[in-house]
Amino acid sequence: MERAEATRSSGTAQDDAPVLEAVNVTKYFPVHGDRVSRRFGERRVVHAVEDASLSLYSGRVTALVGESGSGKSTLARILAGLYRVTSGQVLFRSKPITPVRGKGFRQHVGDVQLILQDPYGAFNPMLRISRDLQRALHVHEPRLKGDALIDRMGDLLGQVKLQPPAQFLEKYPHELSGGQLQRVSIARALAAQPSVILADEPVSNLDVSIRLGVLNLLAELAAERRAALLYVTHDVASARYFATETAVMYAGQLIERGPSEEITSQPAHPYTRLLISSAPDPARQAGTERARASGQPPSLVRPPTGCRFHPRCPFAMDRCRAEQPPRFQIAGSHWARCFLYAEDGPRENGTTAGKAMH
């Protein structure tokens, strides 16, 4: 993990202003074909993301972790400009962004590139790799022609460690391994020279043996280009090693955020403790107690009142069932939405009461 640690340490001198941020973003999706809604005139919606605020900074890797269905990918697509928000704002360099078609949308996707989870699903199987890269370059660097275009494609493949370029350019997607194709996907994103890279589960479909190489590549590119990188994952262990900060999402809401090392070594929210306890850890001794929780994630059509984790939380109190917890400061930039830290409120030195969790 030496390379990842070097990348993380390079993020200590960060720009103060975020490059891309979501400010109190909410996204609801209508429930189509819903007989109950039609019968009683009720318009039911999926509460996919609710009141989420997230800031991304130049040269910094931020991890967004949570279970499947927690809203991570939806938030990433909102940041990419693919979904209109129900409420809230997306800001790029402090200016509001709305997903549109035409010149405005093209400018945004040039600044913010999304790398998808399934590399095979992200490419046209009928097009050679060269043709796919050409299409990206025609959008973002339309003046490139002839040999200059071929050289640029070779340069992009070289940046993602695919050498020699000629070995890959004339192949079809199915002729490459998952790891190779994901590197081509990264190269295609680099064609736009983005300020922000949103990597949505970029290694979850790859063999375990090659995941480290792809993650190291993304971290290196973020550091070299001073690009902001959002790493969306359900693997909290990898977030610890590759991200400067980690944000935890549950049932459409951000419930904890802080330095990755602190989040994983001293998690504050019961859900974060559950995630970490559930992660495979060869170092964990047999018989070591895991975090306790029962039940399944809630319905996002009819989410529970109060804290959304309270039906599964072993520490749930009456107020957890009635009120949504605000942010409570744990220490420094580390905060959590959990009433266990509400006793006496946040203290001036950055610590809080409510140490029942530790």
C-alpha cells in the first residue's frame, strides 16, 4: 500500500475551495405502475437521496461507502449532471450546475467524468477500442486529425499503463480482460482532461488480483493531475487505504464523514461500525465480537421516521424513532448523525459525550 499512502499524504496541502459540491441535495424518483398510488390518488416516490451535502477537493480522494441501494450511485450521477435534483444544488467551482443538453451539458461532462462499475457495459461491443477513443476525442479535442489523433490515443493508453498501444487499439471490448477494459474506460475519461473523476464501484466487477493496480492507477492520476476523485464503494477497507476522507451513506442519507483513518479506527455511527465489522479481516481474532444489528435496510418508498437506522440499531432510543438526528461534531472534521453524541452537545475542544459506542 506504499503508493496509496504516498498519494494520500500528498493531499495535505489542499485548495480551500471545493471543486465540486452537492449542497442539501434531494432526489426523489416517482414509482411508476403503482396501483396503490392510482387507486388512492397518492403520488409515491423513492427517497433515493435526501438532504445530502458532499464536497470534493483538488488532488483529494474522497470515498463514499455504503450498502447496495444506499443512494451512492444516484448521488454520483447527480454530481455528474445526469439527474436533475428534486431540491438543493450542485456547484462546480461555486457556480450552480443544472443538467441540460447542448453546450452547457457538454462543458460539464468535460469537467466531470464518470467511470462506471461494469466496463463491458460501458462500451459499444460493435466498435473497436480505437473508434471508441476517437469518438471521445472528437468531442473534447475536435481539432485532432490523422497522426496527431493516433498519437493522442496512444498517449491516453500509455497513461493507464496499456503498452504498446497498437496491441489494444484495434481490439473489440470482448477481446480485453475486465481490468484492461476498465483502464481503457479511465483513458476515455482522461480524454476530457477533467477536474473531477467520479469512479462508481470501479473495481467491484474485477478479479481481486487486479483491483489493487486499478485503484493505485486512479490515485496516481488524481495526484498528478490535481483532480478531485470520488471513489464510490461498498468496501470500507479499501476506502481506508485509498481515500483521504470517507463519507458513509445509509438509506439515502449521509450519516458520517471524516478522515478515513479515523472513520475506520474510531467509527462513531452504529451503521459505520456494522460496515467495518462486516468487512473481511484476516487479522480479526476468532471469537471477536462483531457490531450487533438486525433486520434489513428500510424501504425508500416509505422510509422510517426519525433516524433511518433505528429499526436495526441496538442503541436506538425513543427520540431516534421520532426525530432525525442533526450532525454532531466528534473531533475536528469528523461528524456523525447520531443521538448517542447529543448529550451536553458538542464541546469546544471538538469531543462529545455519548461514548457508549466505544
